[in-house]
Amino acid sequence: FDYPLDKTYPFADIHAWVAQEARRRGFAVVDLWRTTFFGQALDSLQVHPGYDSHPNARAHRMVGDTLARVFQAWYLVSSPGRAQDWRSGLTALKRPGRRGKMQ
């Protein structure tokens, strides 16, 4: 976590390109920058702000929570009698008021 987690994040285009290419090849994609960390304060996610920018326990918990929701959505949409397109179960991960699709 060395870069701002907002619209100035310098690798947003790379995230979008990798997600697009992965989806084109049939992979499911969860972009944690967009779904989990966007807008978060860096120092609230770092092990030791200003010294060690690796993710701390809070950041790991946020990833776990996001992935749990994703896996739950995939399970629900793949259950008998439900839509088979896994993307339909991910609408809950969109942030209210955000434009574009969940990455």
C-alpha cells in the first residue's frame, strides 16, 4: 500500500486491462482495489505506516470479507434453480453511487 487508493491510483488502467484479459479468457475477477480498498486511508491498512506498507490485520480482514461475499454470491447463483452467470451474484459488491461495473 504505497499509492493513494483513490482516482489518482497510478495503476488503475493496468488493473482494468488485466481484468479484461482475464475475463476474456474465462477467469472470474475480483479487483480488490475497486471493490475493497478504494477510498481507504493508506495508514489504516499498513502494518507500520511510514515504514512498512505491507497490509495489516485490518486489510487482510477486509480481503477476507470481500472474498467471502464473492464466494457466497457464486454459490448462490450456481445453486439449482438460480441463474448460472456468476456475475449476477456480484451486484452486492458494487459501491452505491459508483459508476461502472464491479471489477
